[in-house]
Amino acid sequence: PVHKNHGRSFDDSDSEAEGEPFYSTLRQKILKRRHLRRRKAVHSARNDETSVDTLQDSSELSIEVQFEDPSWWQHLPALKCVGLSCLVLEDSKLSTLQQHQHAETKARNSIDAAKLSLVNLITLERQCNQYVALAECIGISQEPNANGSRGDLTPFEVQMRFQVIDKSLFLERMSLDAHERSSENSRWWGSLRADATCVVVKDKRTGAYQMLTVGDPQVVANLCNEAWQGEISTILPLGQTDRKTIVETSVNWKLADLDVSAFGYAPVPHNLEKRLCKEDSESQVFLLDSTSGHAPSILKDKTASVDWNQVRNQVFVGVLGSLVVPRPQITTLLGVLSDAGVRFVYFSPRNMRRQKELAAQMGIDVAWNCAISLRPLDAGQEDPHRMMSTYADWDVNARLPHGVDEVRGHLEQVDNVPLLVSLYTDTTKTRTKDMVGIFQEYHDTVLAIGIAHLPRNSGIFAEADIAIGVDVLGGRKALSEDRSSTASITPLTRMMVAELEFATTIASQSCAFHFVGVSSLSSLSLIIQEARAALEACTSAALLFLSSSLSFSFFVFFSACAPSTTVPYIPMVGAVLYLQFLLPLVCFSMAFTTADEKLMKQVPPKKDAYRLFNPSQGLFPYKILFLKAIIVAILPQILHLIVFGELIIHLEPEMIRSECGGADVWFRVIRCDALRDYSGAARISSGIVVLAIFVLCSMVSSVCYIKRLDPITYQELWKSNKIGVIALILAIASVVVATSLAVHDETGSALPWYFYVISALLPFVAVASNEMCKRLELKREVRAEKLRRLQFETRLGAWSPK
């Protein structure tokens, strides 16, 4: 039915002007009414070949039907005609194979066969699953029931189809800029789409013939002279005011990227019934309205084809607006990425007005500073597709640039707002590639995700830091290599699997990952989490290696500065084993640390090394590294005095009595001048023992690096890194075994009991000192994380470079 809107829209804040309906944001109002939502999973019953551009698998298709009126169910009697029209139209559509077989059957000679094949090629029909979903909501189904195997369609038999093509609308669509095309027009691009389809069906129960029409509202309104008023259940003349309302509403809906269809109905005239009874009657007729916009309609031309008489004088039933919505997983994925500090930026080839609704349903912020058009404007030129609101012009008052050059100038002279928006419209492959470069210039890491088989994406994939190609056509039935059923005819619109794989391989050669199917995008968050865990593990391993190497350098330095008269001995073999085998073994095992869930709740730092709190903060990591290294290096030097003193007394008693005055305690022996050139067993064994203690302190303190910023008391080391724990145990065991084999046989009995107590406590002291340093690091990292989160979530350019 025809309803006058009286200025009410789905979102009043986005209406163009007072009193003019603008249906751009169905989501905000309709989705608030939970009781109105009704999900229908539509499973296509057709197993024949579908067109290649149908990207969703019918078995996975989920269509949501929503009604604005809370009492829509009260109008079900008036909607039955709409539901029947939807199902009849979809049931009457011929597959590609059936069209070619029909062309061969009807062709009388080779020329006729060629003409019919050409017509069927350029007028290829696509399945519209939203019609089936609407029909099921209304209560008309194709499931077997009491009527027959085809459900409610069993009593109806398709007799004839009229395809109406309006030349003016066709030329209008052809003149559209690529950025002005709706998503539905983009799917139909390259095919001649009928502006209206009139299907004649026969009711087997009564023998009556009915004509059901679905098509463009302007064309359908021209075919009708009356309108069904469902509120009062009557038929009234379709006046000029109503026609104007229908056209204006459909135009506003189309600008909001909705696919708009109108419905008409009429009983079949008696003369057409006679024509249908003939055996040689055609099953499909094409009607071309070649009149221009200023010329009288062909429907009023009495000299026109008699077929036009059959489709005139219908009853206008209603208008349907359908919208392509993103998968539910997309909204969830964007939420996970936002929590992880990954800004999702959508590059759309369409203009702002057409893309806003889809972006809103994806969860992209479309409020203040929401989108930038990458189409450059000349001086003084206006963008007719700029989004307008009742508050302000979102493009002019927000002072957002137009085009890549203006974006670059805005970033240099004004602020960094262009880097904070999540929607770029009017894009091309060149503009998108340029924007990827701009993001990288401002120290952002760019992960590009795109269709793998499109050649225009290859340059964008190559420009990005990491690229993921999504193969949405792989494994589909329409691309099956099994051509036994189509051996006689090979449709020109089909693509072989080998051809698709070749195109995909060439276009996505720069991609690090290759996803098959849209559903595989759910693994993106897992990939990011594992990548961050790997980066964190490598960072921890690198810091452990640097800290341990620096600590060994301090250990050698402090050995030369020892208070004993004898310079401590550092075994060369032990040093090589530590630096070349034990330390790399423990460091490499860090790479097997499991991912932490907290990694997906943090905003990662940018690659900009100068974004610090203040210049002095740049020295903080080096101070912490120095502190960790020096503590581990100093502790074993204390034990060296005890070990050397006790061993020299036990192994060289004659020398001590004769040269050192008979000293009997270690702290007196170590200052004996006679030991200045001593290099006996006591010096070698003490050097081996002290180096072993240093290695043990270094190895045990490495557990603090498994989770670099988490207190060790909160960690489950075995669950976090089993391989790391095993490597640590093997390293400690090898140190103990090698030390016991290298030292003098009497070393163990010569050392006092407190040596063993101190040796057992030193590794724990090293761990405690590392934990104290970790607290300082954690305090600084928490503050830095809050700052990065603030910078990530701001949209007002508060942290702009200028």
C-alpha cells in the first residue's frame, strides 16, 4: 500500500530536511525493538549453477527481515499478494543452463539460436533470497504441505513472463559514476537487468489467470492506475500525489543503498487468456520502453505493441526495501580488534551517503569525524554526495579534507584526525595504495585484507606491511570442474577452477596469509594474538640474552677488581659453553611461550621511537637492564673469596704456613702477597665453582622473562612454557654435572656449610632483584598503555602533531 510518511524517518537526525523522509539508518531505530526482529535462515532449494558473482554460499546464508511497524502482523491479509509475488518470481527464474537449453529448443535456425543466446547472456538473472525470506515471514512457504510438494506454490503454474526494460533508466544507470553505484547495481553490472518482471500464473483450483509484477517502483507505478489501500481494504485510483510519493521514497531508499522493489497485481484480460491457451505461445517476452523522459509514455501509445496492453492497468500493492548487511561475525571481529588496539579502516569505492548505513551496521563509528572522501575536488567545487544532517555538514564543519593530497596537507599543517577515521569513501586502487603509504609514514603498521582474486588489489597488498588475501570463490559449486552436466554447452560466464586459482595466485602473491571463505576471517584475531605472543616472546628472549651477556661482562670486570691478591680464574671452556650453548638454549625456548589473553586487550606501541613522556624516559629501559645485569654479576664474586680462601687452606697447607704466616681463615688468606702469582688447583677449582654459581643465578633468573611484566607469583610456568621449563632444568643439570667433573676431588669437602647455604640463596636473591625491577617496568608500562589507549580512542585530534 501507499503510505505518506509526513516527514518521519528512521533516523530524524540524518534526514535531509524537515518533512523529507530519509531511510538511511534502519539499524538505530528498528534494532531497538527486539520483539520485531525475526531471523529466517533461507536455504536455497536450487542445486543448479548460479552466477559467479554470487559470493555467499546458500547453505550459509542468513537473512534478517525487519518491520518498522510493531503491528505489522495485523496486515498479513494485505501482504499475502506480496509474499506470493516474491515466491512466484523466484520460482520462475531460469538458471543459466536452462536458459541455454531453452534457446536451443526455441531456435528455428542458427541465427535465432545466436540471438536467443545473446539475450540470455546479457539478461542473466540472479537469485534474490530476500524475496524468499519475506514470503516466509508473511506465511507463504515452499515446504511440502497439504497443497502439494511445492508448498503454497503447488496450485500455481507459471504460464508466461513479461520482461519490461526502461531505456531511460538503463541509460541513467550506465551514466552513473563508479562511486555512485549502489551495492545492488554493482552486482548487476555487466548484465541487462529487467526493470520489471510480470509473471502470469494459472490457479489450477479455479482455472483463473493472475499477473504478478515485481520491479522498479517508477516502472511499476507507470504500469498501474490503481493502488491497494491495505488499511481500509479497498482499491483507490493511483493519483499523481501518490506516484510522486512512491518515486521520492524509492529515490531516498536507493540513496541509502537499499535495493528497492515495487509490487503490482492484475487479473489477466480475456484476450491474453486465449493467447496463453495456444500451444506455440512464447514463455518469455521482452518489452522495451524507448521513450525519453519528456516524451509521452509508451503505455499511452495506442500504436505500440499489443504486448504492452497485457501489462497495463495493474493495481499497485507496495514497496520493498532490502539491504545487504554484513555478517554477524564482522561486528564481533571489529569489537575484538578495537579492544586489541587495531583500528579497522574500511575503504569503500562508493560515496559517503551510500556507504554510511553499511558502515554503521558493521559497527564503524559514523558520527563526528566519521569519514573522508578520497575523491579530489577542484577549488570551489561541491560534493553532491556529501552526507548532510540537521545539525551540521559533517564534512565542512568538521574540516575534513577531500582527496589524498588534502589529507597529506591536513596531517602536516592541522592535526592527525584523518588517521583516526574508520571509513574512506570514493576510493580507487591508486588512492588506497597512497593512503597505506601515508599510514606507514606516520609510523602505523598496516595490515591489508582484501579479495584475493581481484588484480587491482595486488599493488595494495604489496604496499602494506602484512597482507591477507581472502578467496571468497574457492570451492564453490558454480566453479566445479565437473562439467558432465554441461558438456554440450559451456556458459561464457563460468570460470574454471584452474583459471580462478591462477588469477588468485597472481593477485595475492604478496599476501602472507591466504584465507579460503569469508568465515575464515574469524581466525584473524587468533593470528594477531599468536603474532603478538611471538613478538613478546622474542622480545623477552632478546632482553634475556642482552641482560645475561652484559652480566657476564660485568662478571669478568669484577673478577679483575676482586679484593684478593690473586686474580680469579675464569675457565675459557666454561665461558664458551655458557655463551654459545646454555644461554641460546634458554633464550630460544622462550619462543614457545603461550599467548596471553591480556595481549588482545592492549594497544601496541607505534613504530615511532620519539613518542615518549619526556626525553629522560628514553634511558629508563637501559637503566633497568643495567640494574638486572649488575646484581647477577656481583653476587657470585662474594662467594669467590670464600671458595678460594677455603680451598687454598685445604689444598696448600704447607704454602700457607710458610708464606702466609699460618693464617687459618679465608678472609686473612686472600690478602696474602705470596699468592699473587699462584695458579694451582685451588685457583682453578674456585674459578670453576664461582662461574657455575653465576650461570645458575643467570639461568634461574630467566624464569622472570617468561612473562616479562607479570609477577612470577601469578604465573604458571609449566602451562606458560613447558619447553622453556624443560630447557632450564637441562641447563641447570648440565652445569651441576660439568662442575662436579671439572673441580678438584676434595673441593666438596673443603667448603664450609655456610657456603652451600649462601649458594642456595643467591639464585633466589637474583630472582627477587629481577622482580623488583619488573615492578618499576610494570608501573611505567601501565602508564604508557593508558596513554596509548587514550590516543587510540580519541577522535578529536587531541594528540595531533601540530
